[in-house]
Amino acid sequence: MKQAQTQNKEIKRREIDFVGKRKIFITISLVLIVISLISIFTKGFNFGVDFVKGTEIIILVKDPKFTVDQMREKLSAIDPEYSKARITKVTSAGGTGDYSKFQIVLKQFFEKAVDKEKFVNELKKVFGNLEVSAESFRAVSGVAATELKLASWNAAILAIILILLYITFRFQFSFAIGAVVALVHDALITLGFYSMFSIEFNSAVVAALLTLLGYSLNDTIVVYDRIRENLKRFRGKPIENVVNRSINEVISRTINTSLTTFMVVFVLYLFAGVVLKPFAFGLTVGVIVGTYSSLYIASPIIIGWLGRGMRR
């Protein structure tokens, strides 16, 4: 009797009620997912040259105030088709001093050196006395772009299957379902942010998403491990109380880890060059979404699944 009373006191001690507010946070998640899906299917992604046939060119202009509109005007003077180019004014980590740096993505495929040389000569001609140079060229054929898309899909699907198997083996199937739903939640919302803010979607983004899945899974496993321990410790107690207790026990560790990681990736995003910025953006959003899902998405699924089993 005393032991039962002690357990009741332990489990009812002052805690943040994460579980009690789960319906509110699940609703917020559903709204974010719907917004993300609408953006993905209507606006689409700002695909980089990795996923579409074309050429990416980094151009330096010796004028720190040179604008995107001015660059588009110069490109149109070379070829009217170039007016459709995607142009982004970027700054490298070390800055460009007296120069403006632009990332240009053309649909045209400059495979041969002679094509690149011709473009540079025409570029210098339209710029006249203003100094301009092409810092780098990166061309991707249609076949290579298709292969990279397929490889990215395969990597994502394989990662989810392996995660499902790992969680099932380490915990049980209901935990695995919760983890996978949380990961799909994280991926969809992060992809939605890429679409909404027109962040370039390139091969680095695929790496960011896979990194995010690993980070989010690690967060979820920490919570699940504590839930499993407490289910044994507080056998027969309401599942909601056990899960809420478990979250409260690991919340400080989760927040400290997430804040530390967020500060690192956010600084990386602020100072990253054009290549790393899409990667850093995904991790910055993903750390927030991943921490949120491990508390408010993965755990409620356990409550629903195990609670139903207990009622039977």
C-alpha cells in the first residue's frame, strides 16, 4: 500500500503537462503540414542545377551595388533566353569586398569548354569597361539530373525502412510507427519551408534531410527509452501519466542539446556561402521541428497505440 502511494506521489509530482496539450500541438502540426503540401504542389521547389538540366555559373562584378535586375538585363543582351535565368546575389563567408557575387542558373547546358569560353567573352563584351569574371561553371546533363533524383528518393526510402526495422527491434512496432510518423512530419514541414521561401533545392538539401532524420530519431529514441523504463517502473499506471513523466525527465537534456545544435547551424546559415546555405537552412528548420515532433508527435502515438491495447 505504501509503495503504491509512493508511486502515485512520484508520478504526480509537479510537471509540465505536455500530454494534456497534445491535441493542440497535433492540430498545429496538421496545419503546418497542410500549408507545406499546398506550397509544394502549387509553388513547387526551386530546384538547383543538380536536379534539372542546365548550367550554374558564379559571376563576380566589380561593383558592390550591382543588382539582380541589372544582371538580368546584361544576360538578356547576350541572349533573350537568358532572361529566364535564376539569378541570386550572394556573399561568400569572407565577403567579396568591392565585388558583387551572383549565382546564375541557366537552362542551357554548357558541356564543352568552348561553350563556356564563348559565354565569358560575350559577358565581358556586354559589360564593357566594368570588370566581370566567371568564377566557376557547373553543368549537369538531363540524364545525370534524373539519376540524382532517383538516387535521392532511394536514399530517403531506404533510411525510413532501416529506421522502422531498428526501432521495432530495439523497442516494439508501436514505437517504430511513432518514430516514422514523426520523421515524415519533420521531412514534410522542412520541405514546405524550402518551397515557401524558394530556397535552392540541391544535392546538399538531400544530405540535410538525411541528417535531420538522424538527429530527430536520436531525440525520439531518448524519449522512448525513458518511456519504456517508466512503463516497467510504474506498471498499471495510466499511460498518459507515464509518458508525461518520461518527457519531463528528459526535457532539460533535449532542450540543451537542441539549443546547442541550433546555435551552430544557425551561425552556419548566416555565414555560409552559396553552396552550404541550403544545407544549413534545412538543419536550422529541422532542429526546431525535430525537437518538437519527438515531444508532441512521436509520444502521443505511443499513448494512442498502447492505451488502446491496455483497454482491450
